[in-house]
Amino acid sequence: MLQRVMSIMRLILIKFLFIGCLSLAISGCSTISDLFSGDSKSSEDEYVGWDVQKFRSEAKAAVDAGSYDKAVKLYEAIQTRYPFGESASQTELDLAYAYYKAGKHEEAVATADRFMKMNPRSAGVDYALYLKGLANYNRDIGFVDRFLPTDTSQRDQNKAQTAYNNFKELITRFPNSRYVADAKLRMIALNNNLAMHEVHIARYYMNRKAYVAAASRASGVVEHYQGTPAVPYALQVMQEAYTNLGMNDLAKDAARVYELNYPNGPPVPEHSEATFSHKVWDFIGLEK
């Protein structure tokens, strides 16, 4: 009998606990809902009486002041309120730029793509392509990279290759665009990075005694990246790899080409500035 009473009391206690937890959850949801609705109301109140010209002038002022997150918010508000206005396509471009400057590179690329898809004959397509290239060019550059001289050629180069292709498409489709000159300079930097990345891979194979793979990768640099600072380093890898493979004639050919073209060594050192921070970076192996 006592055991039965205890069981009933236990059930009653569990029900009370359940009801109490449910009440707290509902109360919490209500509070969160009120909080968000309050934020939304506050945001709406902020824009009361604004027309599209007011939005655009405030967004431009935010960009000029370097308040890119604020500019993004304003351009997004324009898109929501005036999706089919006369300046809708320009807003898309402005938003892509604001995303890019705010460090939201994926959003910048997506917005530029959307602009080109919706406005294939627009005079702004070259700018959209240029923005795509810039966003991909900077996508993997983080906070630390802006203050320490890191070797970006040791990282994955998918985004770098994508940026290179973006700039190449810009130059091919719009050779007279005002953005071509800067795009060409960035392509040179990207090409140098891509070439040096291949050298790093070749060295990786050398360290693991995969000499055939190392020689193949290094010879690819010499063949496809002529004129880049990576070529002399590739020739050094080729000479070492062929020597280890017992292919002495090919090793001598690589040495001869190196001596003929780089008698004083590589014209561009891997780290153009042998600073203390470079040494620290290499010592702790953050790029490895």
C-alpha cells in the first residue's frame, strides 16, 4: 500500500516538474519573440519616411566612412523594399562591393553572379567579374595574414585559381575595361603563387622520397610557368630528383639550364624580406 502511494506521489511530482519546465520554455520563447520583434520594430522605426534616394545616400555615406556592415544592411533594405526599381541592378552591384569590403567574400561572389545572370548585357558585367576576382583573391586572407608576412603559396590554391580564371575572363571578354590593368597585375601575382605552390608539392614528394612524382611536378613548373620566380627552385628539385633516380643525364641538363639562366642564384628569394616574423612563422610551422 505504501509503495503504491509513493508511486502515485512520484507521478504527481513528475507531472508538476514537466508542467513547470513547459511553462518556463513558453515564457522564454515569448521573451525571445518579444526581443526580436522589438529589434525589428526598432529597425523599422529607424527607416520611417525613407525613400529610395535616402537609402542610397545613407548607404553611400556608410561606404565612404568605411562602415561596410552598415552599408550592407542598407543595401539589403533597398533590395527588400524596392526589388524592381530603376536602380535595382545598380543596388546589386553596390551590395556586392559592400559585401566584399565587409569581408563577406562568399556573399560578394554570389551577388556578383546573380547580377550577371539577371543582367547579361549590362555595362556593369565587367565590374561584376572584377569584383568576383577580388573576392576570390582575398577569400583566404585572414586577420593574421594582414599583419604577419605569411607564405600564401603553401596553402590550398583553389580560390587563387578561381580568381585567376575570373580575371582572365574579364580580360578576354572586356579587353578595353578600366579594370583590365589591375586584373593583369593580380594575375601575375596569382600565377607566381600557383607556380610556387607546385614547387612546394614537388618538395613534399622529395621529402618522402617519391622522386618520380617530384621530378614530374617540378618539370611542370618549368614547362607551364615560364618567367615566374618559381622556375629556378623547380630546376633545383629536378636536379636532385633525377640524381636520386640515377638519371644523371637529365640531372646534368637541369643543372646546366639552371647555371645558364641563374648564375647568381634565384633572382627572387622565397621570402623577399627575411624578417624576424618570417623566422618565427617558419619555426612554429603554421604554414606547414
